[in-house]
Amino acid sequence: MSIMDFLFGKKQQSAQTARDRLQIIIAQERATQTPDYLPTLQKELLQVLSKYVHVSLDDIHISQEKKDGMDVLALNITLPETGKKKASE
């Protein structure tokens, strides 16, 4: 331990401790909050898809979950069945 460390203390340790605490707080907030952008994302997807196919808001399902420490955004869209041509035509 140097005399400078004794007189002034180690600022680097307290800064590192504060940084670690902040990371823990941010991680806890991310884990407990549901993203507020999902309803907006769902509506915007409906607007874009409506240009090409007939879908309703009930046909679009968006979910977010954590798997193996990673955030996973799942998007399921139920598309209408298109008329199929018969093989003889």
C-alpha cells in the first residue's frame, strides 16, 4: 500500500463498486419490466402486412421471453389461406 493510497484512498475501487451495483440494478429492471413497444410494434406490423394480405390484429402475436440469458422476441402471424389451383388446371 503506497502512502498516496493511504492518504487519498483508492477511487478506482469505489468507482468499480458503483459500476457493478448499477449493472445489477439495470439487469433487475430489465428482468421485471415488460417492453412497452410491443403493442406499437404489433400495430405497425398490421399496417405493413395489410398492404399485401388481409390480416387482423388478432392474427399477430408477439411475445418476449428470456432463454439461456438472452432476450427472445417471438413473432407469429396467422396468414389467410390462399385459393389453390387444382393440379388439372
